[in-house]
Amino acid sequence: MNNNTISKIDITSASKIDEVDYIENDFVIFDDKSNIPVTHYPSRINAVVIAVCLEGTFRVGVNLQEHEMTKNTLLLTFPEQILQSVERSSDFSGLFIVISPTFIDRSLNTLKEILPFMFYAKDNPCMSITPAEVEIIKEYHSMLWRKVKMTNNPFRSEITKGLLFSLFYEIYNVINHQMPLHSLPTKSRKEELFKLFMKEVADNYKQERSVSFYANKLCLTSKHLSGVVKEVSGKTAGEWIDSIVILEARALLKSTEMSIQEIAEMLNFANQSFFGKYFKQYVGVSPKQYRKS
């Protein structure tokens, strides 16, 4: 582990393992727990991860919040979330599908429901599902595995994309039964603005924390941007910016040996004192106390 950065894991980490099946650097499928590419240290996973616990237990951290997978639990995470393997029982078994962001962009960008689906799953990455729903995912896992092994089929990538498209609708149906009845309606233009805002935040949060900066990037007023973001996601633009900065700071404190001063500088705070006050405002303890906890 690099002691001055949060380690990053992408799909190539799993695709290099002999026992897994994959299509280039786009899609990986396996069922052996020893092949799970998640470490005991918080790591940023640049992929969509779909996992189902079949037996045993698996405690996993998602964005530094601990969740426990038990039998018939579905885990769904998205690119850039921070994952950590806490502990798994000796009898743990499960199914795993890992999909690259580019594969998702090329294959699934016509899923109009993806934003409310994503919002709910990000807040609820582990969900109990019924045995019948587990069987549906197992069927897709089995079919995907068979298709990926058809290396002599020149259309296996296209076939796999079609199956993944269907699988996402199946998972959306599962989650839809668990989502609140006031789920977000489709607001395509506003959703597109929100996606652009989140992309800008992902690219610039280490340097910029002001709503006005992102509003200017998108040629909007701060008031209009905040209104759109609040309507689409339930959180203000400032809350999204702060939550991403705080998540990065927490991960750096827990998974690196960087000094608090170095972290403050990396996140473009004027000084360590200002960073400490900002951190305590949102986390409730100082960076030093958080690191020791």
C-alpha cells in the first residue's frame, strides 16, 4: 500500500487472476471468495460491483460505513465508492460480477431510471432479497459465465452487454420494491445537470469547495444549481461537495500515513487549523481524534 494515497482498485485487479473469467478490462465474473479484489484497507473501487451472499457472513465497509452481508444479501456499489473488507466467515460463499464504468456507459446509458436507483443503492448498498430474487441473479450469473467462456464467439461482448442490460433491470425491479413510494420522477434535463455537476465535483473537489465555482463551470447561477441539485437528489450542492471532501479526508486519515497538515494541503485548505474546524463540524471529532478512533 502507498502510505500517502488511498489505494485504487480497478477491474484489471481481478481480470489478471487466472481463476476468474473476463472480457478484456470491461467485465469480470467469479464465485471464489479468494478472488475478491477488496483489501482490508479502504480502497477506491473504480467499477460497479454486484455481489450476492449465498452462505456465511461478510462484513464490508462502504464509504467507511460497515455493513454485514448474510445469506440472501445483495451488495451493489458504484464507481469511486470506497470499499473495505472487514471480516468474512470461513463458510462464506457468494457470486460476484464486476463491471467497468466504460462498459456501463456504453451499454446501460439508456436506463432512464438509473438515477433514483443509484441514489437509493448508494445509501443502502446492502439489501436483503428473497430466495426467488437470489435465484434470478444466480441464473444471470450462470448465463453470463457461460457466455464469457465462449471465446470463439465474435459476438460474446455484445451478448454479454445484452444480458447485463437485462440484469440491471432485474436488480432495479428488486430495489424498486424496497424504495420509498415517493421515488424520484424522471426529470431528464435536471438529471443531466446533476450528473454534470457531480462529474465536475469529482474532478475538482480537492481544489474547489464553493458552489459558485461549479455553477460558473456549468454556466448557471449558484441559486439555480442548488435548486436543481436539491430537487433531483434531496441534498444541496454544498452538501454534496462537503460530503465528498469529508469522505476523502476520512479515508486519508484511516488508510494513509499522511500528516494532518499534508491532508489539509492536499485538500486545499488554507491551514491545518481551518481543516480541523471544517472536519469537526461534519464528523463531530477532530482529525486527530478520528484517526485514533
